[in-house]
Amino acid sequence: MGEARKRGCMIRQFELVEKIKSYDPNANEEALNKAYVFAMKAHGSQVRASGDPYFSHPLEVAGILTDYKLDTATIITALLHDTVEDTNASLEDIKKLFGEETTRLVDGVTKLTRLELQSDHAKQAENFRKLLLAMSEDIRVLLVKLADRLHNMRTLHHINDKAKRHSIALETMDIYAPLAERIGMQEMKSELEDLAFSQLNAEARESILARLGFLREMGGSLVARIIAELQQTFENAGIKAEIIGREKTPYSIWRKMQHKEVGFEQLSDIMAFRVIVSSVEDCYHALGVVHSAYPVVPDRFKDYISTPKPNGYRSLHTGVFGPERQRIEIQIRTREMHEVAEIGVAAHWQYKQGYGQREGRQYRWLRELLEILEHASGPEEFLEHTKLEMFHDQVFCFTPKGEIINLPNGATPVDFAYAVHSEVGDKCVGAKINGRMMPLRTNLENGDQVEILTSKAQTPSPTWDRFVVTGKARARIRKYVRTKEREQYLELGKSILARAFKEEEYEYTEKSLKSVLKVFNVDSVDDLCANVGAGIQTGREVLEAVFPGIKKKKKGAAQKIISLAGVRSKKDKGKPSENAIPIKGLIPGMAVHYAGCCHPLPGDRIVGIVSTGKGVTIHTIDCAILEQYAEVPERWLDVSWEVGAELPEFHVARVHLTVLNEPGSLGSLSMIIAKNEGNISNLKITHRSLDFFDLLIDIEVRDVRHLTDIITALRAAPVINLVERAKG
Ligand code: MN
């Protein structure tokens, strides 16, 4: 095939069109000519490493695909395949001139080309092959890409840089040849392999070629005599058969030698004989004839007709000591099986176009494969090897170094980070996807390059658990949260117990707690403390268990706070009692929660309410909600800020405003907040009349003083009628 082109003559416009019309009389000649001219103009004076005009390359790629009798859209795509990446032409131009289908195909090929340029894939060949398959939503995209690679391999020797030649050849061997094989394109696969082999191991190839030449000379007309004798054998049995003697490629011989499968001693070691018959029945009949005429080589028989290879290959294989006592390999197949074996999936397009259809059942296998390709069904294992869509439940993303990370669909940068390394996951604070900062909950897509930003101060966040999809990320986050939660409960519990003991002027020791472990049905002092922190037991209960005599002797500290809350005097509000438990160091959302009703801020006088099993909720001491807890003093806890480094930098404050209903009033109020370094995190209009709005705004502030500054600034604005902190 394509002998003239292999010798380097550039195929001409009319030749290309003639060739297509020879197998597809209805081909769109006008579109083909338009694509030819468009690509030629777009590439202009660009040249290849060979010195040829660049345009010769897309033209050759198109030529390769005409050998597979592909449809007009595929041939046009081949002509245009490098225009978007390498010239000024845009996808919009192509859409205007050639329509949706071609544009989609060209876009697909361009995406594959960009992926190819992204990194060194040879190390992760299997993943990269899957990525290419996943991204080739239309099989024709992959066919163009393979033809592109084949032409680049045919012209590889023009590239001067040896290292570059080597890496292209390696990639071809590891990725493109197996891809061609997977979709059944045996011929393409063999040529790709052999071209790569001549680059990667030229000496081995030379010596194999020399040996082949020698054997051919020694053997003389041996091959012809074998074919003639086989022909006679079949004729005697009444089978019409065509016999083809085919020399194996140097690469396939070399690989067999490596696996020590053949000794490479005689000519028949490197010849395979193909017997083409007219029906499946004849295949088995021919097999029987061969097996009764010649001694069988053990373990060589394979029936790929009743059990086709995953890529759809069907044939009977056997080995015999045949004519002239030569050990030979024989493959028996029908014409249809033969075509499918040579060009695989490409035959589908011939079938679909109708121009390859000589008999009704001819492409039945392809029709079946296609149905499986298009509608998910059938045994898992078969799909595993044939169905392109099988990778649609996965996404493949790149690290900045070009390593491929394989994730389930719906995965986020947090999943990615954990897949790279547990430590990276734990410390991740942000992600750049394709160079842009994106939220950690973003769904990743095929081919995304993901850079994870980390901070030593970061720890896994309980909120991640809501959007991660990988088991590894989820397990790690949950484990961290559980461990941390217990630590937090433990720390809080110890503080509560120490205060409870101190109030009654007892010394708090771990030893004193050991005596009451059984009372509370726990195994260790730590378990008891953690239970107190979680609000399962109160400090007072533990104290009363340790010292049964002190029951209700004194008014508890909680009662003092309750009365304090009742007084609500400005003077007292600023001063936490000396016994207050500092909440410094406790992580919000675990043992400590900030109440959504009053939004306490550092600087506010605060009080804690213990909720059983959930730790402590912090309210401002004047929060209206607290009245609900007046009857349960044992749940009150005297707490204080003590702002430390581990408190979040920002706290959410809630403000109620009444604003004039006029253009720009919302704008000026957000300007005032921004100027005062506040960040609006939520805004809700609660009431709207002709002249006024009522609004609730959540503002992130540092502390009470910061909020007071903002409120003061808002009060000064003419459009704002009323501003107050919203509580309860
Ligand atoms: Mn190209």
C-alpha cells in the first residue's frame, strides 16, 4: 500500500480525490478540495525536518487513511489535523467552512496532540493509553491520530536530535502500537512497531534482516514449494483456499526470540502461512485436513473463532511439521476475518458507509462490536477490552511534572491531592487547575493539569468529607476528624473538671478520678475526661461522685453566670470570671461551635452551653436564646476567649440594617464595609417596602472592635436608617 508515497513523492490533489471516489462514489468532492486548499494555505511556507513543505504531512496522513477506505469527514480531518495547533486557523474558521462533524473531529485530534506534548508518558504507558481512549469519543479521532503517528514515524530519520528520535520511538512502542492492536489494526501496529524498533535497537534489527536474507537465499523456492503442496492438499480434500506466505516483521521475530519461542533456525520459523477460505465451516474442515496430513506441533493450536480475541480478532492457529519437513505456522480464516484482522475497527466505517459491503453478513462481527461499543451491555471482561466508553467513569489528570493521576469520575482536587500523597492531601489549602485558582470542590476533567497548594498549618477539614469521592481521601479525613475530635473533647473535659474541682477548693488529680471510672462505665481517665468534654457527663457529676459529701452545698458557678446573664450590665459583660475556661486552641466545628443566633466575636463576653455528645456551643451572654437554658444550670459553662494563634482569623458577625430603597444604596453600603476591611459572606433581604429595605448581613470581622468600627461607619451613611448587631 502507498508505495509511491513511501518513496517520497507527494500525492496530488486530484489523486487523493480520485482514490476516495474509487471506494466511495458519493464522497463530497467539493469539501475535500476545500480542505486541501485550506490546509495548504494555512501551513503556507512552513517546512518539515525533511525540508519538505509542511503540508506534505497532513496530505500523507490523509493518504494513509484512504488505504483504510475511511469516510470524507475523516479524510478532511486528516488534512486539517495540524492547522489549529500549528497555524493561525481557528476552530471557528473550520466550523464555518466544514460544519459541526469535522470541527468536532479536528478538535478531538488537537486535544490529543496537546496531551502528547504535555509530558513524558512512557513511564505510565497504560494510563496514557486509557486517557487517549477516553478522550477519543469518536473512534475516527484515534484513527487520524494513529495515521499521524505512522507518518511521523516513517519520516523520523529526518530529525537530527537523537534523544528526541529515541523518545518518539519509545512512545510509539509503548503507547501507539498497543493502541492500534487494541482496536484490531494489526497492519498499522506491525509497521509502527517495526519503525520504532529500527530506532530503538538498530543493531538487533540489522542482524535479523541479515539472517532473513541468508535464509531466503538458502531456502530458494522453499516457500513457493510449501504453498504449492498445501494448495494441492486442500484441493484433494475439496476445499477452495487461497494461501498467503507472509514473512514476520523483524520486531516480531526479535520479540519471539526474546521470549525464546523460536529458534530462528530455518526459513519456516519466520514465515506464517495464511489459509483464506470462504466459510467458517471450511475453516474447521481445512484445520482437520492439515492435522490429518501433517504431524501436529504440540501446544500450538488456538481457536480464536469460537473465542475471539478481545479486539475482535478471529482465526484458527496451528503449527505442524509440514511440507519438506518444515515446522510451519498456519492461520486459517475467512475473507471477512482476514480483513478485520488487518484493519480492525477501521472496517467499521466501510461497513457503515455501505461501500465495503459485499455480502449481507460480511461485517457482522463489526456490527456486534459496534453495538457493544455504543450500548453498555455484555460481560464485564469483554467490555474491559473493547468498550471505549469504559473509561468514562474515570478521569485522568496531570501533576505539574506530567505524572498521570487516575481518579474516579466526580473527583475533586482534594481527591487528587490524597492520590498524590496522604501528606499532600492533609496539607492542601488550594488548587490551580490548568493554571487558574479553583475551589477545592471543583470536579476534575480529563487532561486537567492540577497543582495543589499546601500549607504546613493546614489540617484535613471535616467539610471535605462532603465532596470527596475516593475512599483514600474519605478514610484519611474521617480518621483525622475522629482523632482530633477526641483530642479536643479530652482537652476541654480536663479544663472543665479542673474548674469544677477548684470551685469546691479540691485539688484535681487523675488519681482521684480513677476511683470513679466504674461509676461512669469507662475504662480510663482519658475516656472519662473526653466524655465530660463531649457533654456526656458534667464536671459537677464527676465531682459529686468523687466526693459524695459535697452535694449541693454551694451555689455552683453556673448559677453565677445565669444571674450575670440576667443582669446584662455593661460593666460585667467585659469581664469574664477568673474561673472561666479559655476556648483558645479549640477548633471550631469540633468540641466548640459558635452559635448561629448571636454570632459571638472575640471581645464579647461569652457563655458556653453544653449539648450532650456535641461539645460546647458558644453564645454571647446577652443572647436571647439563653433564657431557654435557665432551668438547666448544669449545662452552663463559664468560658472566655484568650485569643490565640489557633483561633480562626475571621469570625462571622450578623448585622441588621434598614436602608433607604433607592438606586445605589446597596452599593454604597457594601463600599463602606469593604473600605473597613470587612467581607460580606451572606446577605438577605428580610423585608421590603416602598421606602425601605430590611437586611441581614453576615460580615467576616476580626473581633468586636472591628465590627464596632464598621457599624459606626455605616451609621454615618445617609442612606442607612438603622444599624444594629443581630442576636438571637
Ligand atoms: Mn501531525
